Amino acid sequence: MHQNYINGQWVGCEESLENRNPSDLTDLIGQYASGSAADLDQAAQAAAQAVPAWGLSNPQVRADALERIGAAILSRKGEFGHMLAREEGKTLPEAIGETVRAAQIFKFFAQETLRIAGDAIDSVRPDVDVMVTREPVGVVGVITPWNFPIAIPAWKIAPALCYGNCVVFKPAELTPGTAHLLAQIIAEAELPVGVFNLVMGAGSVVGQAMVEHPLIDAISFTGSVPVGRALAVEAARGLKKVQLEMGGKNPMVVMDDADMPLAIEACLNGAFYSTGQRCTASSRLIVHRAVYDDFCDRLVTAAAALKVGHALGAGTQIGPVVSEKQLRSNLAYVDLAREEGAEVFGGEQINAPTEGFFQRPAIFRNAQNSMRISQEEIFGPCASVIAADDFDHALALANDTAFGLSSGICTGSLKYAREFRRKSTAGMVMVNLPTAGVDYHVPFGGRRGSSLGSREQGRYAAEFYTSVKTSYVFAG
Ligand code: NAD
């Protein structure tokens, strides 16, 4: 069994979880520890003990450790990519790309460690100095989803360590293999005992215990809205700092003046790459009526030509859906699309040489924005195509959602691009680019049902991972 990492030791536990390849159900990746509340308690205690020394450690020590971790991930990117594609189902090039991004994030925060700055402000009282400094929050619980099993842990663990916090990491049940590899690298990075801990296991057990644990000071969570909402309520009871990144129903507007091949590519990429299993996926394509039919015809043709298959297969463009449960849910939404009156292209389960959860990309033509298929996050390769009368109508449709993570517009007009950027109610806006695909050194996050709390990534991460102290010194 692949073990948990607690207090500087690899430790087994009674229960384990089976990790299987969604591209080939005969491929058993391994058994992974499924921890208990007692394991979480040990990890939280170890982390709490490590906080005082790590929090006051020389930033060069932390910078060097983060740099070593980033370099080690890069040097093993093939191994990571293979594991990631095998257990999550994204294609090998996508999986290696995600791994490289995780390494870049560790390297970015290695440098940020040397830029932790404060303010010196003149006091309104004589002979008094005022200083505003940033200090670590303490023990940070990291809870992550399966769809970016190395990038998301990286963008939480790296800033947590950078700013002097200790970490208890609980990865998603479906992707423990990548998390375990990452923990191996961090374990080899010579951090003091207890600074980093991995507790794999069920959300309802380990995750729940983390949220309730008095020694966990803050929780950074990425996952679904229902789990995030319940977690925030529970964390409020314990007065923990919380950051939530959740779902999306991201709009991509295609105007009548768009470069059509560019728009088709951006929509194909945004809606279907990574099997549509991205919080930033373009699941609502809002298309100007003047080009609606042309757009739909081209998109249907292009989507039908995408090669769906084994994530590790040469030339595969769309890997499998991550699990049987997710596939069933996607197929139910395809049925719902018909019931709601959309015209469905693709979306059926398909067979491949290996037994897995393969589904053809689904396009819901003549969809309305008010339909459930256009309002609920499906989290699969499914996109509604909604007609808009003009720019104002398209903008109103784009903003008519309970979410607000990412949005995009394809247009040749600077005026439309500017208006959309200013009036979109999403946290991230793309012009002539897919709604998915972001840089690693700038803030990431959304509004309303998509995010709660301060932004992740880039130097904005300091808001969550530090606590501000204001000091007054009287010189006499
Ligand atoms: P999920 O909410 O089911 O699980 C996320 C994590 O929470 C897992 O580690 C799970 O074990 C844990 N968890 C479950 N129950 C818990 C509990 N009671 N207490 C504490 N932790 C618990 O989500 P998922 O299916 O793994 O991921 C898909 C979701 O993640 C989608 O909604 C997607 O949009 C979202 N997501 C958001 C972003 C973003 O940055 N906004 C990025 C990626 C994925």
C-alpha cells in the first residue's frame, strides 16, 4: 500500500483505496492509504509543532527548499505526466504540461519567499514607528479535486510553505498517485519534520476531520459548490480562515466579426480539451445570430473529428471521463438536453480497444440560457450553443449565471473587447483566447458561486497565506 506521510514518516493505515485507470479498467495503478480522523489528528499536531520554527525560518532556507521541489518535479515530469494521465485520464501532453506548470509554481514561490515585504508608515504620534508586517497563518489544510491533481496542490502548497506555514494535504480520492509522487519529492526536500504532511482518504472522513480540527488554522479548498458551502459553514464555526475555489459555467461569446477559425479552435479547446473536466471550461457558447448556423456546422464537424481514446494513446485528443459516476452524470445531462428541447450532436458513450469511460464531445444546438443544461455545471465534454441577437444580449446572457469564474469573447472589435472586459462579471476574462488556460504567476479565481475568499496564485496569494501584524514602537 502507498502510505501517508505524517510527521516526517511514511505511515500505513488499516483502510486503503483502489486506484484504477479510467482509460483501461484492467489497469490497477495501486492501493493507496485511506486515512482516518486519528491520522489527520496526528498530522495536524505534527504541523502545529513545526509552525514556530518554520514560521521564523530564514527565507533563503524556504526559497532553496521550494526551488529544489520545483527542480525535482521538472526532472521527473515524464513520470508525473504518465501517472497523471493514467489515473485522471487527460492526455499525456496535457498531463506533462500540467506537471511543468506545477514546477513553475514552486519556482515562482521560491523567489517570492525573498520578496515578503511590509510597510513602514509614519505614526501620528511623536517618536513612534509603525510597521506593518506579514506573518504565517499557522497550519494550512489543503483539500484538492481530481481534475488538476498536481497543479492545484502546487498552487496551494507552494505559497503556504513560502510564507512560513505548515501544511496538511488531503488530495482527491480519485487521484492519490500524483499526490503521492508529489509528497515523495517534498519528503526528499529536507524540510523540517512536520512542515508538510500528506493524509490521503475520503473527504467525508479526512476532509471532514480537517475542517473540524482545532489545530488547523486555515483551509484552502478547491472542489464542488455543495462541498465548499458545507465546508465554509463548518469552518466558520471554528473561526478558520477559508478560501474556496469551486465550479463554473463559463461563457464564450462569439461575435459576428470574430475570426471564425480562431473562434472554433478557442471553443473546441475551451469546451472539450481535458474532456471538459476543467472549472474554466467553456460550457456555454453564446454566438451572434448572424453567424450561428455557420458556427454550429463548423463546430459539430470539428468536434466529431476529435480523437477520443486512451489517455496514453498516440494522437488521442480527448481522454476518458474520470469515473463511471461522472460518465453516468454526463450521459444523464445529454438526455436532459433532448428533454429540454436542444438538438444534440455527439455525447454518446463509445467503445475503445480498452474498457474505459469514453464519451464523444456533446454539442447542444439551439439551447437556451435558462435551460438546466446551460445553468448547472456538468463537468464533462458538453457545451450549450446559445444564440444572441447582438452584443448587449450576448453580454447579458454571459452574466446570467450563478457562477463567475472565467469568461471569453471572440471578436475583431476593440470596442466589444473593451466593453466585455469591463462588464463581464467573471473573475477572469479572455479576449480571443479559450476560457481555460491561465498563466501561473497572476491571480486566479472568480465571483459568486465560483469562489469565496481572497485570490490564489501570483503575489495575491499572500492575502490568504499570511496574517498582517501592525507594530508600534516608541523610541523614547
Ligand atoms: P468535490 O467537491 O467532490 O471534492 C473536492 C475535495 O473535497 C476532495 O478532496 C474531496 O475528498 C473533498 N471532500 C469531499 N467531502 C468533503 C467534506 N465533507 N469535508 C471536507 N472535504 C471534503 O469535487 P471534485 O469532484 O473532486 O472536483 C470537481 C469540482 O471541482 C468541480 O465542481 C469543479 O468545477 C471544481 N474545480 C474548481 C476549480 C477552481 O479553481 N475554481 C478548479 C478545479 C476544479
